[in-house]
Amino acid sequence: MSNKAVVLRFLAVLVAGAAAAQPGGQFYNVDKEVRIEGPVREIILEPRYKGTAPFLVLGVEDSASAKRYNVEVSPSWFFGQDIHGGEKVKVVGSLSETPRSVPTIIARELQLRGETFKLRDKRGFPNWQGGPQRKRGIRRFGSS
Amino acid sequence: MKRRNVFLFFFLPFLGVFFFFSLASFLGQADLKRRTEALVRDQLAATAGILRATVSHFLDEGRSPDGILDSILSDKDIYFVALLDADKNVLAWNSRYEGYLPISLREARDEESGIIDSPAGKIFSELSAVARPNEERYYLYLGYALTGMEEMIALSRRTSLLLSGLILLAGALFFRGLFQLQSRYMAKSREAETERLEKERFREISAFTSGVAHEIKNPLNSLSLLFELLLKKTPPEAKGGLELGKVQVQTIARIIDRFSSAVKPVRLVSSIFFLDDVVRLAAGNLAAEDPEASTRLRIETEPGVRLSGDGELLSQALLNLLKNAMEASSSTPVWVEGRRNKKRVEIRVRDEGPGIPPEAVARVFEPFYTTKDKGTGIGLFLANKIVEAHGGTIEARSREGEGSEFRIELPGA
């Protein structure tokens, strides 16, 4: 792991504490699917939905538009890969924009180092959730 | 019945029954699914109606969309719910799964329902307008879990599969039993046919042998009389050769008699008698024929055991066994034991001779089978025939070097 990656991870842990207070809330909107591609500029771990483990969120700069996006990947335990600052990623996901904050993309597929990670199905169902046998209570909510 | 016929008469109807059962089961499941879907649709419509009324009431109270959804969500079967404004913008939403709200606002139409296939199972979704007294317009998007329906269908499918399995198993067992029964029946039929052919052949041989015996015995009788006449008219110094000739003719006649009696069917002159008497009669005949051998005979019979049948023939059968045992053991004792065994009577003739080779044991009761140089192969065959005519059995056991044992079992009187 490079020094840059170590520093990014350290920053991510620091940011996670501050981000805990942020309101989560985007849902995977199937009408707003986008594709972006660019280097990772920031690695963040923050709670996104009430009562869940911290999510891995990547700050990605789109190479085409030079615009910055926060890419919500998955709970950190689910995405068991090393990722370093500066690495290029390709993302397919649902875009959520609000006037006063960085636009967020809820990732459905993430391509890293030539490998594609399926994070959700085409309707946004999270792949880290179990099948029909796994019953859970309603505990995640948000507002757009 | 041939195997092909068994297949046609039993297996094909079974397959037909199984096919109709499977078809009925499939149609039943489809019907169950249709009815359950309709039921769930009605239930969802009712739930959505209640929720819409509740939402409308909370909106009247001026609650925030988030607050409204917080208040109404408690049903575990609701996977997701969203409150939309008149332009179908999502005001608030709630989902059991992170960020999962499978709604396409581009495609969504009022009062439209559908089934979404998700990894968590089938979800029944509905978008419906919330009735408001004023001009305000809201929509409620609801996702309702169909796990109950899926469980019911899965249970129905499992039950159906289990029943099919049981029917197949029962069918397999039934046909296995049927085929075994049929195989046994075929084997018995073949056995009976072989026996019938054997009897036929034996009857032919019997008729042929009787004819031959009759034809030979007539000239033999004449020859014997001729020897008698010649002996009377011949000087004493020449009588030796004639005596020998006469004995040889008698021997030939005796052999022919034995062969004739062997092939003739056994005709019993039945009476009730004691086992002891039969054994003593056989022993007496043995003593008359071979006095030296009879000294080696050891008799142990249970007194008072009664038998039904032809005592003379049975003593003949026993005599044959005794002679056989005496010839097998030249100097050692021969044992005859008789006793009652429940409703049967058991007679054992045991010698301490060299024993019979295993391959010969199975054949000792066959006609004309002998291992002796001067044997005719008639004695044991005749003994077996007489015992069988009495409804009994006879068996030989032997170990080489340890002697032999013949065991007769007869029905008691």
C-alpha cells in the first residue's frame, strides 16, 4: 500500500466521525442512471442509512467533465478490496443532485483495476442483502 | 403372464395415473398461485387504502412527509413506501433495504400495480393517489412482500413433489414385488414343465424297461428250467458248471427284477405300524442277506412311535440304506436311530466310512447313479421313491473321511 493510500485511509477515518451527523437519504433512482470514469480523489467512510455499518464513499473526479462526485459504494465490510487515491475507477450508478452539496452517485457497478464489482441489481437492490430467507425490520429511511 | 403383458396391464396405467396426478397438481398450483395473487392484490389494495386515508389525515394535521412515513410504517410485509407530490417527486421514502426504492417516475402511472422480482423475493407494488379535500395531490408508492404467497406456493410444490415421490416409490415397490412374483411364477412354471417332461420321459423309460424285462424274463425262466432238468440228468462230476450257470441266470433275473421295481410306480398298501417294527424287519432282512454285516448294526429307536403307510416298502427303503452304509464301512458300526420329532418321525442311518465326495452327494438319489464298482444305482433311488410316496423326505449328508448320514423324515400317524 502506497503512502498516499495510507494517508487517504487515515483521512477517511477522521472524516467518518464528522460525517456521521450528515443526513443520508438518496435512493437508487432508476431514471437517473449515469456513468462516470476518473481517479479517486478521496476515500470516505460514513454512515449513509440509519442503523447501518459505515459506507465506503469515494470522491471521484469525472475525467470527461472534471466535475467531482461522491460515489456511494457499499458497506465497507462488503467491498473487501484495497483502493488507493489516484486509482482510476469506472462507475455506473444513480445520480442524486442537490443545489448546495457535491452530487452523489449510488454505485451499481464499480470497475477497478479491470475488475467489475456488482454492488446492486438493475433496480438498485443491494447485493450485500440476503435473499428471501433473511427477514429484516424497516430501519433505513431518508428524504430527498 | 409375460413381462411385456405385465408392462402393458400394470405399468402403463400407473404411468397414466401418475401423469394425471402431475397434471392435476400443476393446474392446482397454477390456480393456487392465481388465487393467492388475487388475494394479495386485494389485501394490498385494502392496506394501501388504509394507508392513504392515514396519510391524508396526517397531512391535514400538518405533519412532515418523513414524520408521516415514520408513523405509518410498522407492517413487516411492507418492503418500501414513498410519498410523492403532484409532480411525482419523492418527498419521503422508507425501505427495508439501503437505497432500494424501485420506482421509475418516468413510467409510473396512477393506480398502476405490478410485481417486482427482487433477490428478497417477489414484491407487489402499487402507485395510488391520496385523496385530498382540497386541490393538493399526493401519491403513495407501496411495495408489499409476497413472501406469504411464495411460501404457500413453495409448500404446495413441496407437498406435490413429496406426494409424487411417494407415488413413485409405492409404484416402484409394487412393480418390484410384481416382477419378483412374476419371476418366481415363471421359475416355478419352468420347474413344473421340466418335472412334467421328466415324468413323461420316466414313464416312457418305465414302459420300455418293463417290456424289455418281460421279454428277457420269459427266456430266462425257460433257461432256468432247462438248467434244472440238465442238473437232474447230468453226472455229479459235471454238475459244478451247470450249478454256476443256474446261479448266473438267477442273478440276471434278480437284477432285472430290481430294475423293473425301480421304474414301476410305488403302490402303497397302507396301515398303521410301529417304527420299531419297520427297523427290526429291515435289520432281519439284512441279517438274512449278510449275517456278518448285521453284527455291526446298532439300533436305537424310540419305542411306541407310530407310522402310517406301507411298512414293508419302508423296511425295503431302510434296508437299502443299511446295505449302502454297510458297504461303505467295511468294519465299523452302522447306526440306525429313530425318534419322533414333533409331528414328524425321523430315521437316521449313519456310518463311519470314508464319506461321499461332495459332487456325488447331490446325485446319490438319481437312478442308475453309483460310485461302486458293482453297484446298480437302484437302491438309494428306490429308497427315495418309497419315502416320497409316503409324503416324506430323505437327505444325505457326508464329509469325506468322517462318514455319511442319511436322514428320513416321515409324517407321524
